[in-house]
Amino acid sequence: MQPPQAREIFSALINDALRSISSKCASNVASGFVGLAKDEFLQAPKTRHEVYVRERYDRVPIMDKSPKDLENARGTPDPFMERGIIKGRYMSDKHANLTERQRRELEYHREHAKQHRSILNRPFSYDVIYAKKHSRWWNAAWEMYSFLNTQELRNKKVLVVGCGFGEDALRLAKMGAQVEALDLSPESLSVAKELASREKLQISFREMPVETMDYESDIFDFVVARDILHHVDIPAAMNEIIRTSKNGALFVVNEVYTHSFTDRIRHSAFVEKKLYPAMQSFVYEGEQPYITEDERKLTEKDVAEIVKPLKKIVLKKHFNFLVNRVAPDKYDFLSKIDRAILAATNPIAHILGGRVLLGGVIEKIEN
Ligand SMILES: C[S@@+](CC[C@H](N)C(=O)[O-])C[C@H]1O[C@@H](n2cnc3c(N)ncnc32)[C@H](O)[C@@H]1O
């Protein structure tokens, strides 16, 4: 089955529109615009470090923590740590070789996982793997599975990098793949392992950075990277992904993205200095944003780096022109319009889009 074309998307939209013209829709739209400010604000750089990272197109880790911050960060020793204090924090030997950026990511995601262990109290959903193809064509995660469902995964070796709580690892294992999954954070992996054991799925989890994996070379048939590459050193991660993949393996990427042209608007003085501060109290509403100090959306340059070793691109779609920038993604009707705009403007979707879904065949060049 072919992906829905712009005409079908528009006719689906018109049908939806007729069904949804109601006060509920109006209030959704209003709330959508309220969400704008919020989401866009949350994605803005919060610290001098983050601005620096974005401006310099990164790679050089720097600490902008004062000695007092480090002193405060010391706090109570973490029960997961074995011994040693590195740069003012308790770190295990295992973490001694991490870069500063990886350490900050690790700290952030350890805490994040501790605060979200309640995910274990909820039933695990396999909806995406059993859904009809393109049933939620406006959503990148569902479209990723629409694509993965077309692949023969049974008994194939699949690597999930930066697996977090293991959702993709579990779903791919349920689809019959032999899954290996890695993450920096032992607390996230502990949630993932508990979920896998509860769901009676055999998955091998390892704690390590994607930039320096300890898997053998040439073993994976598929590699899945969802919302991880924007946290890492992309060239180093790509080297490792290529090394561990077989020639002809399929690489699937689903990541937050912004074209550098669009990014310049987001980081304009007016938006950063006037608009966001003016909206700050309204925007936060006491919520903790899920954004690490070093993360940065992929740009077209990162995408070029990612597709360099791919001999054939089999999937490329952009999502989230306005959704997750000026409106939350919980309103399907807005999301459909949003994706329809990107489908209709496909040649410039890479400039407008806020998320990219990519699939490509890895070509390994023999030395
Ligand atoms: C935004 S979460 C995404 C998790 C999962 N892929 C998902 O979509 O739910 C990013 C994950 O990347 C992990 N991470 C960050 N930097 C990493 C690195 N250098 N190597 C491996 N994992 C990393 C974090 O611990 C975190 O679990």
C-alpha cells in the first residue's frame, strides 16, 4: 500500500473538519495556541551553555557550572554509584570515561527515570504494531511503525540505541526481532528491563554510550534511533552504528529537527529576549520541561551526516511544522492539518518541518 497522497490527506481532512466543527474543536484550537508559547518556550535555550552549543554547532563540551553549583551537585551520594568523585560529582568507575556532555546527559536521565518509574504501573501498549498501515499518518512514531511493519523483522538482529524505558525495544521484540538495546542511564534501563520481564520478552540491554559501543562489528540487520541522536555526538555515533551494522542493514531515524534557517528565527533577539520572557510565567505552569542542557535539534547538516553512509533512502518524511512548536500534539485535527501542509509543500518540508523520519540502507565500504 502506498503512503496517502496529498489529495487523500486533504479529503480525509475535509471529512474530519465537517465532523469536528463544534465548540470542542474551537476550544482545542484556542488551547493549541496557548500550547504554542509553552512548547516553543521550552525548546528555547535556557542557559548560556545551551546557546553556546547551538551557536557553535557543538562538539566541544564545556561546563558552565560554578564551583558553588558543583558543591551543591555533590549532595548525598547516589545509591547507584560505586565509588569516586569526579569533578565534584559522585561517579562510578564505569562512568569515568564519559565525556562531560555524556555525564550531563547521564545525570539528567538518571533523575528523569527515577521520577518516571510510575510508567511501570501502567499497561504497556502495542497499538502501533497492530494498527492498520498509516492509521495515524500525521504522527511520526506511528508512521515509523507503519514502515517497520512492512519489514521482515522475525529473527533479525535489531539494535535500539538510546532505548530509554525500552518502548521501541519491547515492540520490536514483540514483532519477532532479536533485540539488543543500549542506553547511558542505568535507571532508565532498570525500567526497561522490568517492563521486558513483565511482558515476557527476551531483550538484551546494555549500559553504554552509543558513541563507544562494545558490540562486535557487522552484526545488526536493523538499527532504530528514536529521539537519541539529538543528544549525542553524531559523527561518533554514526561511526559506531555503521561498524556494528551488516552491509545492507536498514537504519531508521525519528528525531526532532529544525532547518538552520528556521532555527535562526527561533533564536532571533525578538523571540528570545522579548517574546519568551513575556510569556514565561504563563508558559511554565509549574511543569518541568524535558530538555537536557546539551540536546539540540538535528539540522539539515546533521541529516546530511546521517545519510552519508546510506546507499538508498527508503523513507523520508517531515512532521511538526506548527505542532510541538506553536501547538501541542494532542489535538489530532491540528496535527492532521499540520502534516497535510508539509505533504503539500514537500519540496520545502525540510525547511518547515520540526521532526524528521528517515529510513535508509547502510552501505559499508570495504577497506
Ligand atoms: C529523549 S530520550 C529517548 C528515549 C527513547 N529512545 C524514546 O524514544 O523513548 C534520550 C535517551 O538517550 C539516552 N542517551 C543520552 N545520551 C546518550 C549516549 N551518548 N549514548 C546512549 N544513550 C544516550 C538517555 O539516557 C535517554 O534515555
